[in-house]
Amino acid sequence: MSGLGMKTPWVSGEELDTYVKTTLPFYYNDKPRFLDAFSDKALALALPVLIYWSASMFYHALDVHRPAWSEKYRMHTPDELKKKNRVSKERVILMVILQHAIQTFLGIVIMYDTPANRFHRMDVNPEKDIARILAWVRVLHDYVDIRDVVLVRAAIALYWWGIPWLQFWFACFVMDAWEYLLHRTMHEVRFLYRMLHSHHHRLYVPYAFGALYNHPLEGMLLDTFGAEIARVVSFMTLRQTIVFFTISTFKTVCDHCGYAFPWYYNPIQALFPNNAEYHDVHHQSQGLRFNYSQPYFVHFDTIFGTRVDPADFRDMLAKKGLKFEKAAAIKAEVDAQAAPDKTEPDLDDRSCIENARGPVAAPRPKLLSVYTTASIWSVFLFTGILVVPVLSYSMM
């Protein structure tokens, strides 16, 4: 059969199946379970929790042992961590355990395991799906004489690498949009801030264990539902979801770790410009209305004018004769406003006061800021990761 009058013949269905079976990627697994000992659903629920505590333990070890190589990247001294934070580590750990328990329970209720029979998973059908993609790609035959085998390999590359990569990228965008919207709302609606989000801002000096220290309701709305919505609208399989959930958790821990490591120490920051130094601005009393974006990119802060680069933030405070910590002045104001019968003396009202005052005038981000160039670079990197396998498959 010829292709619309072109000289190059179609690849037959049998040949297509052979191509598909001989070009399976390293990550593909057709078994009912990716790991025989655990269901995919159990893995999706357990792995992010394990990564959270493992990564937190690593950063905690740095805090305790303080090796010279990491100390030069520390953003706050140990004394600042003890004096500024308004909640004990023991309470932080207990509240994170509670959030993980809620997150796991909700996952058990709303998530479905990978559809499978006794021998194979049934949520994907490579031969059928790639044949459908190939039918779209063959439209190129109307415009240029391309060997059909090249189009076949391009369709295979798109299926195994291009589409999953775009799904992941879209999920990142959706999660960023959800978190920016809710996060900013919780800052600008005083009731929501005082009742929910002020709990997280008891940590003026973030550390890894405290990445998910939130009011339980906020944790459910912001993190658990945000990740689930991103999963659903991006149409990821459960096995893709395992990767997305795990990376999102690891990224959140890194953003609260307290160390401004260069990207070559933490390569994930080469792909995602939203890092620990950027988020640390938001945890300072004068930075509460800046840098809402989480956890991947800074696009929404840039678009809506709430982005402040860390270097500009420090310069801004220096010009105004301010420091990150104004503990004495704030404490005096809190004491003057506190009711005599106050029943929650541990509530961090300092951030409530600073948040209600509104932001200091933010400097306009520089055009060639490292965060601007990082955002542009991430787009090229994403595109490159999509294009390279397509080209490499096509040339085989």
C-alpha cells in the first residue's frame, strides 16, 4: 500500500508491532505491579512519605554535623533557628506525621490501583496507542516525502518520551497555579491567614522537617488536593503519578531545607528555578507578600508582580534600614494588642501583624535576573528533552 501517492511505502501493522516491541524504553514494565511486593497504589502513597523523611534526615544531618562544605551555603545560623521560630521541632514533626496520615487516608479512598489482569497491566496498550499516534503523524506525507519508518520511530519516541514529558510539565503548571491561587488567597484574606496559614509561618527560619508543617486543613487543600488535581487533569497513569508525587515531595523539602546550594549540588534546581533561597524570602516578616509561587516555577509571581529576587530583597531591606528580624519591636506591638484573656499564647501573631500591614514596595525584577534566565532555560531544557529522543529514534 502506498502513502497518498508518495514513493515511500507504509510500514505494515506487523512491522509496526515489531518496531514497538524492539524499542521498549528502560522504564517500561508490563507486569500487573511495578514491584511484586507492593501494589502501585501502595507505592504511590508510601514513596513520597519515605522520600520526605529521608531527605529531611539528610538535611538534619547537615544541621547537626555542620560539615564545612555545606556551612558556606547555610542561609541562617543555628541561633536564628532557635530564636526566631515560634514552634518546637517536636510539634512540627507530630503535625507533619498527622498530615501524612490524612494524605494517606485520602489516597486510599480516592485513588485507584493500576488496572491489570493476572499477567499484564491494562491502563496502556503501546501497540494500539502508537498506531493511533502514527495515523496523526502520517499527515506529514501530504507535505513532504518522509520515509514511513522515520515517522514510525518518531511516533514511538513521542509515545514513550514526548507525551509523558508534556504530561509531567503540564502537571507542574497546574500544581503551581493551584498553589499560587490558594497560597496568595490565604495571605490576603486575614481570617484565612490567622486561622490556617499563620501556622506554617511560625517557621521564620525554614528547615527540611517543616516543609509540610501546616494546619491540617490547609495541608489537605493546598498540597494533597493540589497534587491530585494535577494528576487528574494531566491524565497521567498511576505509575507516572508515583514519579510526580515523589519529585513534588522532594522539591518541597529542598525548598525549605535552609541551604542555598548551587544547581550542580542539586541538579533538580537546574530544571526548576523556584529554590530554597527564593522561598526563604517569603518566610521573612517583610517578605510575606512576595514569592507565593510553589513548588516548581516562578512564572505566576512574575506575571502578577509578586516576585522579588533574594538579592533585591536584601538590598531593599538594607536601603530601608531594616533587618530580617525585628523581634523586640514586633513583640512589644503584639503584647500591646494582645487581649488579657488570650488562650493561645503560642500562636504566631507576629506574622499576622506584618501580613496585615501589606507589603513593602517591591523592586521590579531585573530583566536578566537569574530567576528570569532560569525560567527561560527551563523551557529550553524541557523542549530539548522532548526533541532529543524523537530525533534519536527517527535516525535509528
